[in-house]
Amino acid sequence: MARIVPTGLKWIIRSLSVSLFVLLAWLLQFALGDIGDLTPPARSAYLERHLDPQLLQRERDLERDLEESEAEVGRHVEVQDTLLASMDVARETMQEMTGLHRLSIEQGIPPSPEQEAALADAQGRFIAAQEAFEQANARISELNAEAYRVSGELADAQERIAEQRAPADEAYSQALSEHRLSVAAWKLGFIVPVFAVAAWLFSRSRDSRHGPIFLAFMLASFLHLGLVMHDTFPEEYFKYIAICAGIVAVLAFLLRVLRSAAQPQPALLLKRRRESYFKAQCPECAYPFPDERGDTFYCPACGVGLFEPCGSCSTSRHRLLPHCQSCGAQA
């Protein structure tokens, strides 16, 4: 016979059941994570199998040459900037010396040797800087032409590498897909039996004192079963699988409820009869019976026997309950 569990103890059991569910879900997550850590295929192996090593080395050499050309162009541009600054200084010096030379002539004073030397020096520095600037400009043009040639060769090499990489990528994608299917199969091969065992244990022990343990086990495994199926199957297929699984679960629950309504379990049947007697109603048809009645009483609506004389103390007892209310004798 079912025992009444205190409310405080009920909440402790529920709290511990939730904690057990979380811990079991955590454990299953670690187990599935370890299965998912299986080493995937290496893409480099497929590239080495399909790509020409000499062509790859050629690509690296061209990339290095192109980087060196661009770096040298940058250095010559910096040199040109320095030369432009030097030319500006020399130009300003020439303008000052020319102004002083003109002023001396206007005043009838011949220019001093120092002024003549400064003017000649400024002109020399300006011409030298201009020549160096033109040389740097010519070198930049040569480097740009070389970079253009190298870029063309590099593009050609990369195009040939891309043609060789296509079958390598295709083979790698196929191997990676097979690896994912293998991991999914291992995960399903692990979680499906776990869920089946948990569901079987719960179905056999749901009314026992160990029911909450198996319920937590079943819910944790069912959670990860759904997650693995969601990760395994494409979305367009998973929605149908999820809907079908929901339909099966609802049908199973509905059949259980209908079976329970038609042939209730002894504990549930006893609970219904106890509540009906407490409400002064027939447990079979809910017809109310009067407080004043004889030792033997039958429901006038459905005819089921509700009260009868006790075989031990001869007082009127509830016919559908297991014990007499006066002496406690069992029927």
C-alpha cells in the first residue's frame, strides 16, 4: 500500500532528483565530448598527395621575390622623400644667395668669395640631389616592371596550384564527411542504448521508491539523444524526425492514459475510490449516496455495491476499500 510522504521530504527528493539529472547530463556530455574528439583527417596530407612540391616551392620563391621588390620600392621612395627635402633646402639657399648677389650688384659692390662659394655649393647640392632623385625614380620603374613580371608568374603558378588543389579539397571534404558520420555513428551507438536502458528501467520501476533515480537517468539520456540527432541529421530531416518522435511519445502517453482509465493500477484505483467515498459519491459513476443508509447499500445509478456488513465486527464497512473502518479487518 502506498505511503504518504511528508511535503518537506517530497521537496528534498525533487531537489536531489534535479541535481542527479544535472550531474548525469554533465557526465553524458563529457562522454559524448570524448567520442567527438576523435582525430579528424589532416588536410595537409591530402594537399601533399595532390600538389606538385616543385610548383609549391616556385610559388614561395615568387612570393618572396615580390615581397623583396615591394620592400626595395618602398626604400627608394623613402630615399626620394629625403632627396626632395634636400632639394628644397638647396633651392632656398640658392634663392637667398641669388638675392644677395643681385643686391650687391645693385649697390655696386662685387659679391664676396664666400657668397660665390655658397651659391655654387647650393647649386651643386641641388643638381646632385636631382640626379639622385632621377636615378631612384629609374630604379623604381625597373622594380615595378620586375614586380609586374613576378606577379604574372605568381598568378600563373597559383592558377596551376588551384587546379591541383581542387581534387585535394574534394577528397578532403569527402574524408571529413565520412569522419563526421563515423563520429555521429559512435555517438548514436553510445547514447541510444543508454536511453533504451534508462527508459526500460523507468518503465519497470516508475512506481517504486527508485522511480526518481531512473527518471533523472532517462531525461538526461533523452536530452543528449536529441542533441546528438540535431547535430547528426540535416535540419530539413531533423524536423521530421523530431515531429515523428513527438507523435510517438504522445501516442505512447495517450495509450497509457487510456489503459489506465480502462484498467487502472491498484494504487490509482484505491486512490480514486478513497476520494469518492470521502466526497460521498459512487466511485464508479459519481452518483451521490445519502448519509443515512443501511448496513448494505448499492448505488441506485449503476448498481455497484458500496457498503456491506463487516465479516469480523458486523458493522457497515466500505465494500470497495480494503479495510473496515471500525475494526481494521481486511476484506
